[in-house]
Amino acid sequence: MTMKFPFTEDTLRKKLEAGTGLSVDCLTCRRKAVLDVAELVKRLGPDRGAMHWDLIKVIYCHECRDAGRDDRNLQFTNHARTPDKRKG
């Protein structure tokens, strides 16, 4: 993929093509999970938005939901591709 500027990763397809990662933290119970972007593309589609307000609609904390707490008090973190993972 040739880098185009301004560089944006506003869809799951763009995140997958860029090879970057995504994790989610529950601010209620402090759980953390690294999300598999390829699996998100399979489940939600490649054109699903990858920004906070897009993902908060479909991702929630299972532990907090089971306990009856706020299950959408989430924070998403983008992970850049590190130099050792880049080709070339």
C-alpha cells in the first residue's frame, strides 16, 4: 500500500490495509482487550467506521453487562505499525 497523505484510518478496511492494531479498555472494570482487526472486518464489514463513535455502537464490555454496570464506558487505542513489522 502506497502511503497517501493525509493518512487516515477511518474505516476497518484502512486499518487492515495499514497493518495497524486496535485495543479497547473498559473504564468501569479496568479490563483490556486487543482487538483482531481482520476478525472485525469479517464480522462488521470493511466499510464499518473505525473511530470511537462508530465502534462504541457495536462493542461492549461483557463483564460489565453481566454485572448490570455501564457496559459502554470504553476507550479505544490505535496501535501504530512498529518499524520491525514494516516491510522494506
